[in-house]
Amino acid sequence: MHSNNPLHGITLEMIIVELYNAYGRDRLSKKLNVNCFKSNPSTTSCLKFFRKTPWARAKLEDIYLIYKEELRGKEQQ
């Protein structure tokens, strides 16, 4: 039933940590201009912000899906 949702089973914390590790604070804040990546880049502050801000969470999820697609493309080469 959830097989059509590419984010099924992936927590918000997992997304934040993986993107932070992949891009770093500076590159991630350029992709998504939010203060939790700039002034207080802790996982806890980001979780709090994204849970309360649906538009930002949707954008973060889009960035994550694009990142995963790029990884798949590199693996196939």
C-alpha cells in the first residue's frame, strides 16, 4: 500500500542527517534557505522547525528525493 511513497519508512531525522552529511551545512543552507541550517544547525532544532513548517518540510523532502536519484544515477554508471 505504501510502496508508491518513496519516503515510506524514512524518518524526518534520517533525511536531515543524511542530507547534512552529504552536503554539509553551507551547501544545504543554499539549497534550502532556512535559519535552522544557518544559525542553529542542530538536528533537534531542525526537527522542530520542519515539523512545524509544512512548506519547508516538503522542500526538504524534494531535495532528499533528488539527492537519492543522483546517487542511483552514479551507482548505475
